[in-house]
Amino acid sequence: MQKFLVAFGRLNWQLWIVALVLVTSQPVWADTKPENDAEIPQLSEIELPATSARMLVQSSTNSPISQEDVVTITGVKANPTDKGVEVILETTQGEQLLVTNRSTGNNFIADITGGQLRLPDGNAFTFKSEKPIEGITEITVTNVNANTVRVTVVGEKALPMVELFDDDAGLVFGVASTATVIQNPTLPSPYQGEGQREGSQPEEKPASETPPEKPAAQQDEPIELVVTGEQDSYTVPNASTATRTDTPLRDIPQSIQVVPQQVIEDRKPANLTEAVETVSGVSSGGENFGVGVTSRVIRGFVSDGNFRNGFRDTDAFTPTALGTVEQVEVLKGPASVLFGAVEPGGIVNVTTKQPLSKPYYELAFEAGNYGLYQPSIDLSGPLSTDQNMLYRFIASYRASDSFVDFANSELITIAPSIAWKLSDRTNLNLYYEYIHSDLRPFKADVPVFSDNTFGLPRNFYAGYPDIDFATKDVHKFGYILNHQFNDDWQLRNNISVVLNSARDTFTIFSDLVEDRILQESTVYKREYPINNYFGQIDLLGKFKTGAIEHQLLVGFDANRNVENFKSITGEGPGDLDLQNPNYDTSDYQFVPNSRFAFYEPIQSYGVYLQDQITLLDNLKLLIGGRFDWVERTFDVEGEPAVEQNDNAFSPRIGLVYQPSDTISLYASYSQSFIPTFGANPDGRAFKPTKGKQYEAGIKADFLEGRLSTTLAAYQITKSNVTTPDPNNPTFSIQVGEQRSRGIELDIAGEILPGWKVIASYAYTDAEVTEDNATPVGNRLNNVPENQASLWTTYEIQKGNLQGLGFGLGLFYVGDRQGDLDNSFVLPSYFRTDAAIYYRRDGLKAAINVRNLFDVTYYNYSFGRFYNQLGDPFTIIGSISWEF
């Protein structure tokens, strides 16, 4: 066993503010690795320059670390010793890891370069042990970036005493308790904490002192180490959405932004659209008749529906419950190469919370104005003593009134899941999620007056509250099966089913007279179950051709989406006077006067191939393609069924050049498609609408990997857009084209210990470039030209107020055109959010405020009569207990 005695002094650092300049540097170390079993000299025996920061004795290298060389740390354990506790990072390749001291104040911080914390099922977690021994407040182990793991030991009053060991079990950090330190008067002075002079050398260890014993890596009574399932960082090094493989973000030649669990926890968003407000180029796509049912505008194009763990999951009418979401990944630009028929702006993929290997229990409660209350539970842990079967159970109930008169809602979520380790190489995850949403009546939309302004108060309900309602019952279930043939090849099989039973009734008005009377009311009663069945199988493997490394993905998926729509309409209760509304409908009798029903199954199949090629350690090529077949039957009641078959090929190619281990330069080209159902005047079926994107950008890490940035420039062209036929206006032809181009900047990470930030800016120029009806040059509706966001928090790191934190959010959305004719404008707005919270010893308490200064703003426009308002001043108090 090799033993490393580690001494820590204060670490000098300076933070330089850099404006639009990317600075790269690589450390150069001159130490030589000792032979095995040779004891490393103590720092007291090594002469260091007075200006040097003390380091752990393992060294760094100049050459960037390739992903192939990154060492996997398969787990973390904490065992008691006679002197305190040892933290074991389980790996068989500990000698390949490079350890650097980043300690400051009372915090022992060690960055382990060349490793990634990754459990066998592919999930990364933060490991935390609170108050494990006397004098130690907390021990955490977490991923910092794609090839760095950080170990943090927080001392209660002084810098902790830590020894580092290289053992067969992995890297072992021996942490001494305060009692042990006091009983040992011969310890080197750096362990005595803040009294040590900056840059001074540790005292010589007496030759008669007995060396510390090797750690007892197999203790019978391990200290409980909580696997929280949460990332306390604002940066996430890896994501799977862009490639269906666990790939470092810096290796992906496309912009992909991740909203981690900590950001969701700090901001307390109400739905998925609010959760991605910190991502550049993403804005609200409106709410569609139900709690949690939202869509988004990404890079100028509406993206309906979501993906769940990489599977096609929901459409714009199916709710997503945030309580089961671990993190949200937004892939910008065309994504058909792996996900089939999608709009060219991008997709949103949610990663759900998975079963944990250690017992984890959380009870939480939220309450706020407008009658909000939400209790919830989150339970997880092993079901068997050998931990081969794990479970997780999440449940919540949310009820609330609204700032709009008469409106109220409820949302119920129940989500059990099981992770089953069938063998050393085979894992099966089973999940089920039930969501019930009820909204009575709808959140109101307001009309635009003749002078293209809005004149109604925010609380006004422009409808009939006793008639309007929407309710949905959603069942999501499936499994994920992974089998590893060996360390390089694995087979994956996934099945996902979503059953959505939806009903609603609502009133539509067709005219506004004298900016006062809403006329021609029609009542719609609808039932539209929408069921989606998805299956996928793929093979993932690594191999080499000479010195070139490959990560190959080949797969097949099938998707069946079935909608059985029924609607009856009747004359509504009458006109609605906006200045003197009469909501009484007690004498109203609904009399159907028309019926419309259709059955629409859409069956799609796709085969895809992708190769992630490492040409050099700093030069990576991504190439892939997918071929899709889509069959659609549109069977309208009382009419002959219409069938349409489409196919499309979607390629993607991208190149990443990394001049240093902190900078990635990339460029890519990608395509997307989405079927366009219908026919030309001559009876020929419409071709799929195509999207093409060119993108280039820079990804950079600053502050030793704590802060990550992405700067991207792109152009998307959407072609085969339908437009009225000038020779026969009752038909359409596919000669329309729309273009979106812009620049986006995203920043996320930790500037200083406790000070975290996630910020973005987007310039989007989205316009009509060809059309028969819409003037060329008109801006696409609901797309802000300028958009910016900032969310930042600071948490006190030590002292009596340790755990107290503050958050501030600033969100700017510029003017947006309300319709494609550009006949009116949704005005720009600047919204301020804030938060104060306290977290310590498993207790979390917070107060979150949305729209602190109560500004009036509009989220989205469905047209002149239906423009959705943003929430006014909203305050939410929350408390939870983890144990």
C-alpha cells in the first residue's frame, strides 16, 4: 500500500474577469511518480517555493485526458476508523488518478483529475455524509466536470486533517476527528487550521512517531453515506440526449444545455417551461388546457411535446410532473438523427429520478398565495440486503387557486420505480407514473383591442367559468433493460407507454365589437385519448481501427401514436360584455348542433447509425444518419379514410477541436423532418417539412472547471412549409420557407465557494423568407429578438449562519410578434425573482418569490383573442426534511 500524508495551507487565488476573451492554460508539473510500495516524502521534507500553493503529492500532466482514459469510480463508502473516518473512492485504477489540493478556509478540497463518479447503472450522484465525526460538518463527493471528481471535507472550526492512501479498494481519504487531533500533539502545524502562516512549511514529523496505520477498508459498521440523487452543482459534465451515449458536453458538436436538479430546487418552477427559462433561445410556447401542459419555442420554432429519458414521451396535451424530474436537457437544433420526426428548433428531454442504493427519505411541503399547498414524499433505498434490487417512490398533491377570477387547479402525481440488478452485467429498470390534472376553469386568455393593445385587468376571466374545464388522467410505464457483453459492448432495450385520457369543455368567441363585446360564442365538448407506444433496441460498442477510437451506436425504434378524437359543438350562452360581464349560465342548456370525430394512428419506424470518432486526443468527429418511415391514417367519421406514407433521411456531422483541456471549438451540420399531412391541388401528398442547420461554437471551462460556457452561432432553414395556392386559395402548396439565425451564450457554474450562477443571452432573427400569403420579411410569431436571463445564489459556507442562502433572478424577454401577419406585438418585459433559503442537517426551508415587482407581462399569443398572461407577484414557502 502506498501512503500519502497530506498537509494543507491556505490556497492563494485570484479571479480575473474576462469579457468575450477565452484564456487557456495548462499546468506543468515536474514531479516523478515513485515506485510502487515506496513511501512518499511528507511535504515537510520537500522544499516548495514560497509562492507555491501546496499540492497533494500526485501530479498532473500536460496532455489532455481522452475520454477513453477516464477512470470510472464505481462507488463511495465511508467506514469508521480508530482516528475518525475513511472515505473510499472505489476503483481498481487509483494509481492513474491525479490529485490536486484546492483547499480554502475550513474546507479541505481535493480535485481528482482523470476520474468520473459513475454507478453501474450509468447514473451520477452527489454523495454526502453530514456530521460523520466530531469536528467535521460534512463530507461530499461529486463530479465537477467530464474528468474531475471533487472531494470536500468541511471542518467545523478548522481545516480538517486528512491523509490520502492508495489501496486495492481504491483511493482512500482518512479524515481525523477533532478528538483525535487534540490527543496527538505531534501533528504538523498546517493541520491546526487558520493559525498557520500562508506559505510556511509544516513542522518536521518526529522520527519516533509511529506512522498511521493503513485504513481498514472492510469495516463491519460503515458510517451511513447518503446518496442524495441530487447534484449540488450548477454544471453537469455529461449528457446523453445529443448522442444517446453518456458523453462529455465538451465533446458534443452541438449546443446542449442542462438544467440540473440544484437549479430546479433553488428556483421552484411550477412547470417544465418555467424550468428552462434559464436556457438561451427558449421561450414559452403557451399552456394547452391543463396543469403542467406546456410547450416551448426553441430557436424560433415551436417544439410540442417532450422526451423522457431519451424516449418519445408526450405531446403538447400531456402533462409532465416536475417532482419526478432529476434534470432537464435542451438539445438545440435539428434532432431527427436520433429522435425521428421533430421540429428543427430542438427538443426537451427530462431525466427522471432513479432508485438509490442507500436509504433516502424526504418529506416536503409547499404553500403560497392564491391558495397553493403541496405535500410530497420521496422515498428510496434497497429492497434486498445485497442491494441488487432498489426502489423509489415519489408522490405529491398540488392544489391552487389562480390570480384569474374563478380559476383553480389540482395535480396528483404517483411514481414508483424499481432498479433490478439481474446479474453483474444485466440491469432492468421498471417504472410507472400516474398524473391527474384538473383545471376549472381554464386560465384565461385576453383579447387584443383595435389599437393593438391589451386593456383588461389580469384577473379578468374572458369566458364562462361554470362551463369551462379540462381534466386529464395519464399513465406512463415501461422498462429499460441493459446488458453488457463485456466492458466495450452493450445491448439496450427500452419500452415506453403513455396513455392519456383527456376531456375538456370550453367557449370560443369569434369577434370583438367596439373593444367591449365578445360575440359569436361556441361551446366545444371534447374527448381525445392520446396513447403513445414506443420501443427501441440498440447496440453500443467501443473499438479501435489503428490509433483511431470509435464509439458506435446502431439501433432501431418503432413508435405508434393513436388519437381517438371526438368533439361536439353547440351555440354558447351568448355575448360577453367585457365591461359588465354576466357569468350566470344557470339558464343555459347545451344543444349540440355539429359533431366531428376522427381516428388517427401514426406508425413510424426508424433505423439509425452513429459513430463518435476520436481521431486524436483533441480532435473528435461525430457522424450519423437515420432513415424513417411514417405511416398515417386519417379516418374522419362519415368520410373515407385517407392514408399517407412518408420517408426521410436525416444526417448529422460535426467536428470538435480542443486546443486545451478547457476549450472546445466545434462546427456541425444537421437535418430534421416532420410529416406534413395533406395533398397538393393535383392530389400528390405533401412532402415532409425539412429543417437544415449550420452551427459553430465554442465551449470553455473557467475557474478550474467550476464555470462552463457555450457560445454558439447558427442558421436554421425550414423548407416545404405550406402556403395558400394563389391559383386555388382553398388548397395549399409547399413553397413556403422560414429561417432563423442567431447567437446564444450560456454560462453555468460556481464563481466562488457558495456563489453559483446560471445565465444566458440569445439574439434570434426569425423571419419568413418565402410565402404566398405572408409578406416576406415578417418575423415569426412569439419569437423575441433579444432575450436574457440570470439566476444566481450565494450560500454562506461556515459559521453560525452556514447553510443560509439567497437567490436573485433577472429575466428579460423582448418584443414578440403576436401573429404571423405581424398585426400586433406582445410587449417586452423584465421580471425579477428572488429566494432566501436555509439548508443544514437534512433540513431545507425556503421562500421563493416570482415576479417580485409585480410587472404585467404576456407569455404567449394564440392569436388576437387568446393571449396568455404571466403570473403576478407569487410567493411560495417550502420546507423539507431528508433522513
